[in-house]
Amino acid sequence: MGQLIKLGVRTKNCRHKNVELDLDLRHVICQTCGANVDPFEWIVSVAIEEDILEARISRLKQELDGLTKRKYNPNKPKQ
């Protein structure tokens, strides 16, 4: 077996969050269920999850900005 990197995607019951990468053989192995995961599908799943998290962070920042503006603008009536 080649050089391995353990990282943290998905079958029916396992999301393959805990994976090991074999850099020499270019395999992605789920450490939770033992599945050999398609590397491209794993990358796509990680990218999709990253997009979802970025959108959530953006919404939370907007919400925080709105709350901050209301807190520091006492003349504005509360809704």
C-alpha cells in the first residue's frame, strides 16, 4: 500500500466522512464502512458540502449584521 492520508462522503447509510487516501494507488477508502469510494464522487461531495456551508455562513453573517444594526440603532422601532 502507498502513502496514506486520513481525511474526513456517502452511500445509502454511510456518508464517508472519515476517509483514508492512498496517494500512490489513488484510492479513497472509507474508514467507517470500509467502502472503496470513487475519488471523483468524493471530491464532488466535498465541494457540494463546502458550497452549502459557505451559503450558510453568508446567511448567518447577514443575520448578525441585521441584529447588530438593530441593537446599535435605538431610534429604529423593533418589529
